[in-house]
Amino acid sequence: MLLTPVHSLAQDESVQTAAETSQAQVPVIDEYVLQNVITDQSTDDGFVFDPLSAASWMQRLTNQVQASSFEIVYVVSANKRETLPYMWRRGKMPDDSIIEQLSLLNGPGFEQVVHQGKVSIFEPGYPPYSVQGSNVQSPIPQAFIYEGIDFKEGYDVLLMGRNRVAGRMAQQIRVISKDRTRFGYHLWLDEDTGMLLKLDMYDLEGALLEQIQVTQLTISDSVNQIFALFSVDQLPQVSAAITDSDSELMWRTGYLPKGMQVLKQDIHRIERTGQMTEYMLLSDGIVDVSVYVLPASDALSEDMSIASGSHAVVSKTDGRIQVTVVGEIPVATADQIANSIVIKEPVND
């Protein structure tokens, strides 16, 4: 088998616990943080850590993810949904190239491996395949953990109190939609390492939708020894299939939430039905929203507006086209995007 099973690693610089988070609030910043935790957080690119800045704490997290070899085990839980455990590793191959692995630890196994601009996906019942990409697609929003993904236009980032999480002191950060069209997030970052210990997602009324809790964190070069056993030359190649990427669509969106932009657009085949659909991918850096448009004569279902936990599915038909919006956003926001679709007028020569 290409990938190695999960096993215990050396415990240097690690935390292992099943303890629940203490809810007792303590001051936002105390003298211990200022004098001991924050000693020399400057980097080669000129970043200097400011413990009084929420944005600086977030930058420290992405810097640590980028610079460290680590193994993290975390669980994802939500109301009326099975709790799912994941293992996330990131480190270096013997040639110093970065490699990343995400594994679902329950069931027959689902796994992603990222190496040199390629995301390889292993899923039970399907042949393994690869797509172009630089990061794993995980329950943790990519903008929180990877460089180069900006979400500040659509969200405010606030420094909150300190809490004890997984037996360690953590700084709490709130990420709030500026126009209240998307869900909010609370993050708890380890004061010693800067790594993520806990992440909560809340709806617009403040109800908890989803929680990610780290149960094991190891920051150690010993992770690289595991990757040294990987046979990356056996990873499947990226499909050479030609796509209509960034092709001109016959419609446009009349409304987008603040900070949300068109990431890509194309015409592709729906795998389940074989139908061709016009497709647009929207993103604000934290959440991605998919918009599908079909002729009304090819409509796949009746109109619907469904919320399943944090995910919304809204489908509308106006007699000419069927618009379907899918994403981790409130139903009201998905509905507003769907209602804003405008068919472009033909250009006369």
C-alpha cells in the first residue's frame, strides 16, 4: 500500500488530551504572554508578531503551518451528524520538497496526498486520481492555515479572551462576516506554538453549527521519517482531459456578498447525470460557493431551499433556466445569489 497507517509519534513539543475546554475566560493578554510566549517571532520575510493584533495571530498560524513538520489528529462534530476523526500531516520528503497528507480515520478510508502541485485522492470504490492543487481540501478553511488566501475584505478579525483548550492556554479569535451574509468562526490558537487547537462555526443567530477539536498535536521532524517511506512516483498523474476553463458564460451574477469573487467558470459534465452545465465557483477566501445553470427544459429537480447543518442548497427555475446554488452559507444568502442571476443580452455585430 502506498500510504502508511497512523501510529504514535515522539511526544516532543506535543499535546495529547481528551479534556474538555474550560469555559472560564481570562484576560485577552497577560504579562506571561507578553514576556514569555512572545519572545522572537520575527521571520525572514519581515513579519514581526504583535500579540495585541488578531491579524498577527492569524499570520503566526499560517507561518507555523508553512514552516513546521507536524502531525495533527482532530475530530469534526455537528448536530445530527456522525463525528469524524481526521489525521493531518505535513512535512518534507528526503529531497526537501513539501508533502501533505489528510486521512479520514473512520470507515474504509479516504485520503489525500499533496506533493509538487498535485492533489492525489484515494477513495474506496473508485480508482485513485489526481488534480492540480497545492493544499489538502479539509474541514478547516484553507484561508486560516495557508499563505496567499485573503479573506479580510469580507470578514472582520477580532482578538477575544484567553481560554484553556486541550490542557493548554489558547488565544481566542473571532472571524465575523462584515455584511452578515455568512457564518461566523471562533478559533483558539495555542499560545506556545501558534497552532490551531479548536475551531467553532456559528450561524447568524449564534447557534453552534460545527466544531473542530484537536486531540493530538505533534510538531517534530520525526514526521519526515514517515514521509521518507512514501513512494510519490506511484501517485496517479493529473488527468489530461481538456476543460472549458474560464469560458464565457451566457449569464452573470447580479449580487455577491461583500468580499466574494468569481474564482473560475467553465462548462462541464455533471458526473451523476451526464448532463452539461454552466458552472461558476465563487469564493471569499473562507467559503466556496458553486453555482450551476441549466436550461429549464433540462431541470434536474423541483425548486428547493434546503439547509443541512452548515450547507445550503437552493434551486430555482424561471421558465428559461434552472439555477442551483450550493455552499456552506445561510440559505438566505444562497437564495439571494440564485435570484440575482441575469441572462446576458446577445451582442449584435
